[in-house]
Amino acid sequence: MRPLSEEEIRASFVNGTPAELEHFELPIEVLVAEWERLDAVAWRDRANRRLGYLVTLIDEEPVGIVLRAAESTMSRHRAAICNLCHTQQPADQVTLFSARRAGPAGAKGDSLGSYLCADLSCQENVRLHAPLAPAEVRDGWQALRRIEGLARRTREFVANVRG
């Protein structure tokens, strides 16, 4: 992903209300990210934990969406899988997020939902390597497939919200 300025990120959102976009805080972690290692940036709003933001490049242009977290009802004693990064983790670390569709569909109330990592850390999760067992060999292609799969699913989700 190419580096994005704060102005590019703020201008990229396709489904946010003026109030949502006027008051959100862009974390410093996003501005100093290692852009060449990322396919998207995502974060939870520190002032309003029910909101999250996801920005990726589609046709080399930044496209961002505002996400709204559902009230969590999953038991932490079960496992769940994030639909973007396909990371399995305790269910209380996966949250249903919805995104109002952009344009006329969103104005009518249409939205799209998906179960995502509660902290929106998908980019980091696919790049973490599980410890190897004795005599185990790591398949470098497996990590690359996870990263490419996350990038593809993220672009598809954002494009579906954009319409």
C-alpha cells in the first residue's frame, strides 16, 4: 500500500455521515504505519468504541468505510473466525460490524455486515507466525496466501459497501 496522508484518509470515506467524519480522531499509529507492509489500515474510534474505520486502495485510490460494532453477545468460551483475515480466536474477540452502504442504498438504510476482529487488527494477525513445533518446517507460501486473501477480501468488502 502506498503511504496515505491524513487528508487522503479523511477524504476517502464513502459511507460516513458528516458528523461521523467531522469528529473522528486519526490515531498516530495510522500516520506512522509501515505502509509497504499493509494492504489496508483499520482502527477503532477511541472516543466512540462502537465506531471503526477501514481504508484500503481500490484501483490505486484510497476508499474508506465507517463501521459500527454491534453489542457483543458471543460467549468467550466459544471460538469464532474473522471473515477478513480468517483468524480463529475466542468469540469475544470477534465482533459483528455493519457498514451503511454508500449512496442512495445507504440513504434508504441498507447496510452490509461481517464478523471482524474486534480490535480491527487483521493486518497484524495475518503477519504473525505461530511458533513452530519441533522438526516443523514453515511454509512461506502459506503466510503469503493469508496476506493475499486478506487483501482480496478487504477490497471486496469495501467495494460492496461503496456499491
